[in-house]
Amino acid sequence: MMKNKLIAICSFLMLNSCMVAAPLGFLEPYNFMIEAEPIYGKSKFQFTILTQLSYDNVSFNEDGHEVNALQIYEPEQNLLGLFQGLGNASQFNQLVNSLAGGAGGGVNNGENGLFTPTGTFDGSQVALLASYMFHQHCYFKVSIPVYKVNLTDVNWVYSGNNETFAGQAIQTQLVNSFTSEALQDFNLSTGNYSQAGFGDVTMLLDYVCDYPQGRSLLRNVRVHLRLGLSVPTGIVADENQIMSVPFGNDGSVGLPFGGGLDVNLGRYFQCGFRGQFLYLWGNAKPRRVSNFPSQTSLLLPQVAMVYKEYGFIQQFDLYAQAYNFVGGLSLKLAYEYYRKAQDQISVQTPGFGYEQVNTDLRLNEQTRHNMIAVLSFDSAFLKNTNRIHPQASIFVNMPFNGSFASLLSTVGLQLTLDF
């Protein structure tokens, strides 16, 4: 009977589960792999504060090859594509023509405008998670994250086929002209930036219940179920800055739902899985769109009111841990896989073709793979019967593969108090 129930629960979880998108792969405090142990004993409330700091930035292109953060869509950006259609009305086009010896060698030769951009992301996060056990096994949770993200060391290096542009002085002249006119004519910043602010507020209903098995090997089965709502309080992507990242779901309301199973084998070993999904409602906001095939993803001149239909997000976790192996300590190692299906957009302004705007590589399917290591302490394992007892954990999040993704490797500290 118990076996049939577990099979039914597993089937349900594989079909229905989820999380909210955090920028650059940051972990949220309610992430199943790092969240605190459930409220114990006579306690009713749980308060968690998490801080997370990046120590590396790894990025991957469409084929899963490691590249620079500004090369996840294309290895090169076409500066001339930004000014497509302007002809000699563009000062940058005039400069390219004069250096290349006339219009035939300048604007009409798209290879002359190819530059390779490089840059590095770093960032930090502070998040609060408050939980209330309103019924046996049932919890209401609210998460409020704050992020800081920096893009630094942005550099543009000529990679076209015209040797006339290869000199450092001419490259500097071209880049200065390009960055100035991009900002002046298209309000597009192509350099460093720093941004800090709130992410999306997330409210969750969690169900966590233990099913003791009373066997020598199989000691306990714990079931997790989750349903939630994310509110778009976070900073949205800045369309006037290259590679701007939203601090949440970019103004969209999200429906996270999910769950998983934990299995205790013997006294000190626990393993389990989580299957998670995220449904995002489509939304309309000003976004940069492509209107010429020669344009590249970071340098799109036109901003229009765009409706985006978001791709479905899936995330799966497998883990094993030495559970309460000594003095309330546990050591966990987890593998996490994330996939966002392809987005689709439609422009609500006349003059844009549906097929052309949807060639934007930023809309493509995105994946990531990462390992998570967690060392945690729970004073409840010490037979502490007090109403108030603390928990603490340190963790490392290590992305190692993906596609169309720039990710931060992070180290974090999480402090929790049950009361």
C-alpha cells in the first residue's frame, strides 16, 4: 500500500513542480538544495537570512563551449549593423568609410564592422525567508531577495578582415565613435554597469511530511509539495544597457509549484530528488528588437512595445548527503539541471516582421548544469527541546556547463532561527 502511494506521489511530482528565475544562477533561500530543515518541535516560526557572493563567472554558447560573458550569443558583434539603414547620416558610418577608402570599402562591407566584446559579471545577494507553520506539516513562506550585479572590464577588439582597422589607434577611434553615437542616437550604453535592488517577492505554500518506515535500511520517507506565486517587484532588464539582467522574471507574474522525495537509508545516509517547473504569464514592455538580418544580439537599435510569451522552465535536482553524521552536522552534494524553453515575441508596433524579430538569439532555449555542496548544522539534532533553536549552513554553487548562459559561481552563508 505504501509502495503504491509513493509511486503515485513520484508520478505527480515529475509532472508538477518549480522555482523563480534568479539572475545569473544565484540560489534562492527556498531552493530545495539549500533550504533549512523544517520547523521542529514546539516552534511555529522560522526566519532565515542568506548572503551569497560570487567568486567566478563562467559562460557558455549555443554548443556548450565556454566563452566570455559577452559572447554567449555570437562570438562577434556587428557594429555596422547597429547603424543599418542610416547610411551617411551616421557619423560612425562616415568614419568607417573614410578609413576604408570610400563607401564601397566601408559600410557596404559588413566584415569591416566586426568587433569581439569581452566583459565579466560579478555580484552578491542578501535574501530573507520567513516561514510560519500554520498547520501540522503545512508552511506559509515569504522570500525577499536583494541583488547587486556588476558588468566590468568591457572591451571591444576589432576582429574584421580589413587590415586598415587593425591598428590600436584606429580601433580606439572607431570604438569611441561607436559608443558615443550608440548612446546619443539609440540611448544604448555599451560599457560597464552596476545595478542593485530588490528581486521578485515569492510566496509559497509548502507541505512537508515524514513517513517513518521502521526498517533496518529504509528508515524514513519525507514528501515535499509546493505551490506559490511570485510577484514582479524586482528590477526589470534595462533595454538601454547591453547584457542587462532582470532581478527576477522581468516584470512577469510567476507560478512556482513543485516537490520531491527524501529517503533515509540507515542512520546517517539520505538521498533524494526534486522536480521543479515555473510557469510565467506573458507580458508586454518596451524591448529591443531586430529589424535587419545583419544585426547582432547586443546591438539592436530599435525599441518597441513587445509582448513576450515565456518558455516553460524546468529544474531537476539529485542529491546525496551524510545526514546528521556527527554533532548535528550534515554534508550534502547535489547536481542541478535547469532548462528554459524558447521564448516567442510579437511586436505591437507596425513595421516589424514576426519572423525577423524572433531570430533574436536571446529568445533561444537556455540550459545550465551545476553542482552544489552544502555543510549544514541543526541544533535540533542535539535533542534540543527548547522552543528556540538555530540552524546554519555554508554552501558552494558551481556551474560547469550550459547553453546561452552566463553564470556566477558563488559561496554562501545561511543562518536560520526556529522559534
